[in-house]
Amino acid sequence: MIVLDGASKHYNGNTVLDDVSLELGDEGVTALIGPNGAGKSTLFGLIGRLIDPDAGSIRIDEMDVAKAPSRDLARAIAVLRQDNTIAARLTVQDLVEFGRFPHSRGRLTSVDRDKIDEAISYLDLDGFRDRFLDELSGGQRQRAFIAMVLAQDTKYVLLDEPLNNLDLKHMTEIMKLVRRMSEELGKKIVVVLHDINFAATYSDRIIAMRDGRIVADAGRDEIITPEVLGRVYDTAVDVREIDGRPVALYYS
Ligand SMILES: Nc1ncnc2c1ncn2[C@@H]1O[C@H](COP(=O)(O)OP(=O)(O)OP(=O)(O)O)[C@@H](O)[C@H]1O
Ligand SMILES: [Mg+2]
């Protein structure tokens, strides 16, 4: 389990994460939703120790995130960041090999090579192995980053807006892959999504944030309502039932 206890973060007097206590990891796939600036990426940053909290504590399976050796942390949790700035003159293969670093420390074993091959195939990137990242389309590059995270082979995976830059087919494929990773590989995945219908379709639990706080935390049917979505996003959202499922209409 990932357990946050009273986690807070402030920048220049502004509270961007406000006393958040939360348990993650019972469900296979948890979607994290909320408007821009709600604190979603900050929450991920604290869990992955990319950002230090100003108050509170975070534990991952009894490991204190503040004190854990980096290697132990990297073997427990993988984080796909929202903005990946990394040298463009890396190939897809190089990038995915990075994902194995906490295991291999640069000396790849046959197990490492298998994990790298599996991750590349899972993301349908076999034909792009030797391509440099700046020779890929935005969506292909995004898949390469997800392959890197998959190769890290951790129980917990945090994906911050993994559907960025993806076309309709690949958005659906990534979400199906996320479900498969949870069902077949037992991974516990938390994924930031802006498309709430993707959140509703592919997750077991939806956590909504606003102004640095958790404002709703429940299953699809309780979250995909005009009342809750209106409160979370501060905008009118219509909800219809299609094939027995609530579907949010926000394109009108
Ligand atoms: N390094 C920083 N310095 C100052 N303020 C910051 C910093 N990082 C984030 N913030 C502020 O913290 C708040 C939360 O940011 P965060 O990136 O967590 O939001 P988010 O929910 O991920 O939003 P988005 O959907 O746009 O990615 C925002 O108001 C942001 O401006
Ligand atoms: Mg963000």
C-alpha cells in the first residue's frame, strides 16, 4: 500500500497540497482526476520523492519514502512524469534500458534483456528500437516512455497523463494495457487522466482533487454525476446513461 498521512506542500506561501491523507494500492487501477493546478502532479512528486513534502509522511509497503535508499524506492515504484525532458539523442532501446537501471545498475543480465524486449513489444515499438527519440512522433515517444516505466517492473506504477499526444486508437490501447498490467501482472496503477470517460471506463476507483485536496473518492457511478463533476471542475457537465454506464458529455 501507498499511505500518505497529512501530506502538505507549499510554494511561496501558497498551499498546493493541503493535508492529504490517502491509501492507494488496494485497487488495480485508480484514476486521479481534477482541474489544472489541482495538485495531481505534486501528489505524484511526493510519492516518488521527486518533491519533498513540507509536512506529513509517505510510506510504500512500510518503507518510509523520506528515508528509503533510492534503489529500493525505484524497485517499488515507477513514475511516468507529465513532462519528460530527456536527451533527444537517445534511442528507444537506450530509454527502455534506463528503466532497468535500478535492477541492472548498467550491467544488463538476460532477465533485464527479456524485460526490455517484453516492454518494447507490449508498447508495439519493435520497429522503432533504434530510432532516436527526436525522430519519433509525439505519441510514439509517449509509448517509449511508458515502455521504460514498464521495464522498471515495479508493483506500483504512477502515470501522469499518459494519454498526452496519443490518437484515439493508442489512447484506448494504452488504457487497455493499463488494465492488463493490473490484471495479468498484479500491478497497482494510478493514472492521471483529463478525459473522465476514460477514467470511468478503465478504472476501479476514481479520486478527484481540487485546490490541493481530495474532494471525491469513490467508484465510477458515484463520481460520474453532474453534481460531483460540477463541483470538481467548476463547470456544468451533463451525464447520460449509455449501455448501462454513465457517460459525461462535455463537448457541447
Ligand atoms: N515548483 C513550483 N513552484 C511554484 N508553484 C508550483 C510549483 N510546482 C507546482 N506549482 C503550483 O502548484 C499547483 C499544483 O500544481 P500541479 O502540477 O500539482 O497541478 P496538476 O493538478 O498536476 O495540474 P495539471 O492538470 O495542469 O497538470 C499549481 O498551482 C502550480 O502552479
Ligand atoms: Mg499535472
